[in-house]
Amino acid sequence: MDGALAGVLMQSVYIEGANVPFGELTPDQVRARADELRAATGWGPTARVGAVALAWRELALAMQKAQAGRVDELPEEMLTELAPRLWVVMPT
């Protein structure tokens, strides 16, 4: 694992009342995050949240397909591509 990926996996995500490292998130937590963001999507400035919610849904589906118990079990290239879309790291 390279340093960039390690940094992504250690980024904190606030979920269930606590900060959890991104790499330790479970499928249930990822689905909950997608649902939470989808519920917050509206019009105007909050419309942009929809794309982030969709990325979290994609992550949940990828975890299900790979039968991954944690985010860090997914392939590196998938995580580095998804992380900015999830806003785990700032998009460039």
C-alpha cells in the first residue's frame, strides 16, 4: 500500500456519532452514509450533495459485490478513484 492510499484510508468520516477511519467502515456504515446524504439532497446549494450520495451508494455496491467487510478490503485503484467523489479527500 502506498502512502497516498494509507492517508485516504486513515481519513476520518463522522458516522454514528463518532469519527471512524474511512478504511474501517463496514458495508452497513457505508449504506447509512449514502442514505443520510441522499436525504440531505435538495435544490440550490444542497443539490451538489446528490453526486456525493451517489458515490457512497457506488461504494456500498462495490463492497457488496466484493463481499468486503471493510472499505480497506477493496482494490487500491477503486478507492483512490472514489475517495474524491465521496469527499473523503478534497476533489482536485
